[in-house]
Amino acid sequence: MADFHGVFPYLVSPIGASGEIRTEVLGRLCDDLIMAGVHGLTPLGSTGEFAYLNQAQRASVVQATIEAADGRVPVIAGVASTSTADAVAQAKVYQKLGADGILAIMEAYFPVADAQVESYFRAIADAVDIPVVIYTNPQFQRSDLTLDVIARLATHPRIGYIKDASTNTGRLLSIMNRCGDSIKVFSASAHIPAAVMLIGGVGWMAGPACIIPRQSVELYNLCKAARWDEAMALQRKLWRINEAFARFSLAACIKAGLDIQGYAVGDPIPPQVALTAEQRKAVEAALRDLG
């Protein structure tokens, strides 16, 4: 199985007023992120507004990301649906486009029992020949991944990673203790990345890395070198971005930050709205303080 580790920015989905994906903008962003040292790219995560895109738009985002990466870093494409068949179809398309891995996300309108949650993720992993990262976000999902389900999924030959977006870092340690080396843990922006690295995480997949890639990579390198005092000093500075994240809409915050940095990524997809002028000033201040 491929060795995924490090900083994987959750990419935004740049989009024009008529719904076209701004592939040139996305390509430039991907190139700049790679030049900043990130270890991989993740299109169609939460920051990528997957829930607001149609299938053609999603495929366009994935294809543009793969073309921009050009084999320099792995691309882990997000797959999300309320339907198992649709999720499987997406995963097959993205593998065919050249994705190096799949980030499997379960959407649920109605609550789903553990057995059906497990079958959803297994079906995706069975459908592809590339590694699968299972994703859990209890804040947004009607049906969470329990520790028992995670442990069973970790026995699948293509499920080797989990990205946890809960706010419970103790849950991550429980996953590590229960599953051992059979599944590796990525943090989300809801966790303190340095703390997750300290307990055994392999990196983080998060939207803020889009706007602070160089600093995120520096933090990862400090953690890997076990230079914890320096890592925490940097982590305290970077946490201001996460605090802004928590105050404002996910995609709106990152899209505003990227627009400030010169990327014409467009506004969040309706019915979401862009940040107000005052909210945008808060993002500007956080970025300015980081230098």
C-alpha cells in the first residue's frame, strides 16, 4: 500500500458565476502548494464543497488536480454520496482519471446502522485498486464510524488510513490503541495537528493548509524531528487560522484567504455566502500576523 503522510491541503473548488470550474486557477494553486512542500493534495474534501457540486463538476476538479500534480505528489480524491452505488461509481471514475487514493465520505439523510455504514465503506474499497482513507466527521454526518466498525474496516487490504474530524483527540488515541499499525491516522483542522503527531498521527488533511502551506510543512517537519518546543511555538501561531475557521463558514473562510492571496477562486457555492467585510478583515489579520 502507498505510504501517505504529511500535509494534504483540502483544496477549494474554484468556480465561476455560471458554474464552470476554474481549472487554471486550481492548477496554479496546486502547483504553488506543491512548490511550498506539501506532501499530497485532496480535492473534494469538506473545503472543496463536494456536497454542492454535480458529478461533472466533481470530475473536473479531480482531473484538474491530477493534471496539475503531474505525479509529483499523490492525489487523494474525495468520494461522497448517500448511495453506495453512486459512491462506487465515483471511486471508479476517479481511479480511472489517475487518482492515487480515495477519501471515502458517507453522507446520510436518514440514520444508518453500523452494519450498513461498514458495507458502504467496504463497497468503495472493493471497487478500486488504490488505497482508501475512511473519513469520519460526527459534526456533519448522521451516521458516525464507531470504534468497532473502524477496527473491522482496518482489516480490509485497501483501507489503511482514517481522517478523523471529530473534536475528540482521545478518540484518535483509542483508534491507534485498538487498531495498531493496521490503520494510520490523519488529523483534521478540528484537532491540534502537533498534538495528533505527538500521539502517533501521520499528518493532517485540512483546509487551512491551502492558505498556510509553507508554515504547515514547517510544523510537520518539526514534529517529525521531535522538536516539540519549537513545534508548539509554531502551532500556537497557526492556531489563529483554525480559530477563524471555527468562527466562519468552512469554504468561505478558505476561499476568502485564497482570494486575499491572489487566487480568483470565486465565492462559496449558494446557498452558502461569502464572508462579510468585517469577517474578511479577521482572516486578513490572521494571515498578516503569520507573515
